[in-house]
Amino acid sequence: MAERIWRSKSLSQNFLRDSRLIESLILHSGITRADTVLEIGAGKGSITRELARHCQHVIAVEKDPELLALLAQTIGDLPNVELIPGNILHVDLPAYPYKVFANIPYSLTAAIVSKLTSPPRSPLTTHLVVQTEAAHKYLGLPRESMYALFLKPWFRVSIAHYFNRRDFSPVPSVDSVLLRLDKRETPLLSPTAQTLYRDFIVWCFVHGHSLYVTLERFVGPQTMAALASTLSISRYVTPSAVDFEIWLCLFSEFVQHSSHSARQLIAGSERRLREQQARLPKEFHTQKHDRW
């Protein structure tokens, strides 16, 4: 049974082979014996067992019935592990402080990160095994992305570990890292500004190649000229070429100088883009998501 499960799951998820590596990663994660830790996609329980040794309570979510049955046999006797059947995208997150440590299917990275970083139940810290390319998008490397700009006002983003492909079984065809998200104790923007900020970011990325021209429409030629001089923004700069710190300044100016009609114009930009992406044929998803 275990071998059959391994073959079926290996198509969508690569499992860490070495318990010593898992233990080392957890020891360096800041997880303590007082913590509740959510694990997404518990799989065969390798991470679950190590988490149970190092924290107070493990919430292990797994949607595959066969893997759940295997987990019940192998870790069901651990008193501080709670097995939750279901898809994490449809499972309620804890209403009390918790952390996340998980090796997730790469195909669900964007959806899982979006859920974990949406208020009001985001974790204190998050460690996710993800594809290196995806991690770079959240870091804003080599250029800022919408993914990165969405996160940075509320989370510090870093890479905690670089994996060797042979750390996994089956061996993946891509490089992987342990992505870390730390919730800021004092956010750089208020929670009430989140929707407007994200709509502002999407509008600027989607409408035209020149950020200068896009913003000039909202704040006026004189204010934009002064901003461009202060922030060293050229008339032809693209959204991805502007660093996060400058984006915060630009958003502040937008809030201060834009009209009510301008805010109405950009309202719903993120929702509309996500709806547009959801309607795209699957083979175009990667290409169309490059802007994120």
C-alpha cells in the first residue's frame, strides 16, 4: 500500500528523504515547544513526526484518504498531533497564534501563500518548501513582482535554506528552497489600506508600460514631476523596475493626491485580474502569470 501511495503522490509532491535535515531545518526555524504549528500536506508524516518532537501542538492537514490512513497508522499515537482531513484551501485556519512549516505541492504555491497571508488569520511565521523560481517572485528578484509587492508591507520575506535536488524523493527537475515569511509586528501599511494598495499595484502593472504616465493621470503633471525628481523615476520606467520602498512612497502620494473618481476607477483591479486569469486555458497560465 505504501509503495502505491508513493508512486501516486510523487507526481505532484516531492518528499524530503532525511529526518536529520528536517530536524535541522525545524531547529533553525524558531519553532519552540510552546508553539502550535500547522503542517500542510502531511504526506507520509516525516515532517509531522519531527514537528511533534519540537512543538506543543501540530495540526497536520492532508486531503488524500489513503495518505490519511497511513498517517493514522504511523503517527496516530502521537498525543500532540491533530490530523485534519481536507484541502487546506477549504480548511479554516486557527483563530489563535500559530506558525506554519510545510512541504507543499509546487502547483498550489500561489494559492496557499495567498490564503496564509490574507487577514485576519495569517501565521506568525511561515516556512514553505517551494520552487526557487517561485521564491524569487515573492522576494522581488531580480525585479519586483506583484507577488512581492503584495506581501512586503505585512511580511518580511527571505530564503531560510537552499536544497539539493537529491534531498528529495523522487528527485525533482527544479531547484527548491525553504521560503520564510515573518509577519511584521508593525505593518508598513494599515489593514484598512490593503485592498486599495493591492488594486493600486495591479492597476499600475496592468495599464501601460510607463509607470510615470500611469501615475501622472492620478496625481497630476506637477506632482508627478516633483515625485519623479525626488525618487529618480524616469518617464519610461516600468513597474517591475521600481523598488518596494519607492512603491510605498508612490502609494502614499496616490492616497494623498488622487480624487474619489480615481479610486473608483482602480477599485476591483485585483479581483478582475484574478477572474481573468482563472478563465485562461491551463497552457497559458505560466506565461500570463509572469507579471505576478
